[in-house]
Amino acid sequence: MGKAARNRVLVINSGSSSIKYQLLDPESSVVAASGIVERIGEDDSAIEHRAESSTTERRVAIADHTAGLRLVFETFAATGHDLEEEGVRAVGHRVVHGGEVFYRPTLIDDDVVATIADLAALAPLHNPANLAGIESARALLPGVPQVAVFDTAFFHGLPAAARTYAIDAKVAAAHGIRKYGFHGTSHEYVSGRVAELLGRDPSEVNQIVFHLGNGASASAIRGGRPVDTSMGLTPLEGLVMGTRPGDLDPGIVAHLARSAHLDIDQIDTLLNRDSGLKGLSGVNDFRELRRRIDSGDEAARLAYEVYIHRLRRYLGAYLIELGGVDAITFTAGVGENSPQVRADALAGLARFGIEVDPAANATGDRTARRISPPDTPVAVLVVPTNEELAIARAARRVVERLD
Ligand code: ADP
């Protein structure tokens, strides 16, 4: 192993009941191992660990994130990577909300931990889970620098007109209310790849990126800098998602409280877990949604139509904001894998220079590629996102400054 192993970064994405992780070399992008611990705190927790060509699966009760991460390290050791012996260059943590404070990858110390905890008021579902991962990793790998990479960071410099909500300015200032934006690591990585693929400097490219996973967001990027994005103070705003509604009349919240007598936590749960595709059709996974549409399920069809309608609304808004675009890109689980979503999102827009070539769109190719005809003014692209690689590179840049 030796030197190569010590250059690796362990990337941790710690959610409320799961830990996704990857051990990779930020320079070569080679992944040594990756996996997921799921259902932490439940009786049937499990780990799935992939290293080289083998997959290890174990079902075992995992009480909390520290126990989960300990099991990850044991599994690494059992499959030929003893992290303590081999050494890793850094641990990179995905942190959802950086608020106004954190907009660069940040070396973690006690103060940073305390501030991320304070920011939990803005992201109660996410930041505490991210912190659990950070605390566990600090305890288990005490000598290794830990770096936080924030989902909001890329959008920190959004123009004031795009980031400001039209509510009482004093209330907004007192409570940190602004558009923060999320999935920033992905939008930054993918938009950078787009410029590379077009063979142009990022400063010359106007583009729209659709990150369509279980969560979904769109961004408008001019010359490498975002000028708008669809998620807001929280990841609820914008596009229709697996379990979140995206844009809503805010009056619905007050109406639900008065009329359905839901308290604020019940409304939060309704909006975060039981809305979006799932709320409309009963399922949040796009593959199952497609099966239901194909078998004549009307609720599934409507859910799909609402999803596409919202997507096109953002497309129209961002085309005008940018005054035209060089590229429109799809990424993440749905964006990379659903030719139908891509075709329906961009249907009938030839007059704007936007076309999708059906054959190029339909290939199951997993690499970054153009799916518009070669001579059309707007390049339509599919670019696989790689948030882990982006986090690993960011973490490496931070630790290089320490050397
Ligand atoms: P997240 O990171 O937000 O959990 P992903 O980017 O992994 O999500 O995307 C997950 C979603 O991608 C799944 O819910 C599923 O709907 C969708 N998806 C994955 N594979 C396919 C596929 N082959 N066709 C259509 N949708 C897919």
C-alpha cells in the first residue's frame, strides 16, 4: 500500500439513519472501497461494503453513528484496508447547511463543530446527522484532519435579487432567512465538467444544470458562477422531488394548521417525507413510477406530468435570466438514467435552439455525453455527478495548505 494509500481521502455522507462512505484517491479518482450503513438505530440495520470486485453484506443491530462507523472501519480492516494502519490523508464530510458562515471547505475543530450545531436551526433534519458522522470520525481517527464541505457553499454569492425573499427585511435578517441553495457540490462539479466537455473556459459558458435525484434542484450558472438556484432556505423549495413538493403557495402551511389542525412538526413531516411524487402517486422511485404509468395508473401519470411541468417552468425562467444558454445538463439518479424525463423536459423547444437527439438520448451509456444533435446551438448533456470525488478534492486542497 504505502504512499498511494496514504493519499486517499475517506468521504463520509452521514444522514439521519444512514452513513454513505467512499475511500478514494482524489488525484486519480480511483475508488478503493465504498459502502453504506443503513437503518441505524433500528433492529435490522445493515452494512453493504464494496471493495475491488467483492461486496460484503452484514445485518447487525447498529445503535448509533459511532457504532456504524466503527463497523465500517472493521469491515475495511476485514477486507484488506486497515484505515488506522494504512493511514488516510483526510476525512471529508458532506455537511448540508453552512448558513452565512461557511462557504469554503473548512478544517474541522471544536469551534466549527459548535457552529455547525448552531446551524441546525436552519437544517434540523440534516446538520445533526452530519455532526454525528463528524464526531464519530474525529473519535475514531483522532490524528487525521477532518474537513467539512458544505452543500450550500457554491451558492453563497448568489446575486441579492435572487437570494432575497420578499418578506419583512428585519424578520429575515433576524432569522437568517435567504435562499441558500443545496446540492452545491454537485452543481459546481457538473458545471465544471460541462465547460471541460465543451472545451471552453468556465468563464465563457452560460448553463443550466438539473440535478434530479431523490432530491432535485436546478441552477443557472453564468461564467462559472451561479446566478440562481431552485432550492431555498431549506431543500424544500423548487422542483418536485421524490418526497418533497418543491414550490408551494406558502398559504398552504397556515391553511393546514387551521383546517387540518396539523402542528408544525406534522406539517414539516408532510412536506419533507410524504409529498412530491410519493404524495401524488404513492411511490417516490422513478422506476416504480414508470411501471405504474405503463400499467395505466392515473395518479402516477399525473405525478409525472406535475414533475415535468415544474421542471420546464424553471427551464424557462433560467433561460430568460441567463439571456440564452450554451448548455443544459442532466445529472443524478433520474437525470442520468431517464431518457424520457430528458426528452419530455426539452420537448418542442427547437425554436430556442434546444433539441434532443432520440438515438443519443436512448443509449444506456454511463459516461458524460452530448445528447443533442451536433449542430444545434444549445448543447444538451448528460454528466454523471460525483460529489464524493469533489468532496475528496476539496478536502485534499485544505490539508495541502496545512503541509
Ligand atoms: P439521492 O442521492 O438524492 O438519494 P440519486 O441521485 O441516487 O438520489 O437518485 C435516486 C433516484 O434515481 C431514485 O429514486 C430513482 O427514482 C432514480 N433512478 C435510479 N436509477 C434509475 C433508472 N434506471 N431510471 C429511472 N430512474 C432511476
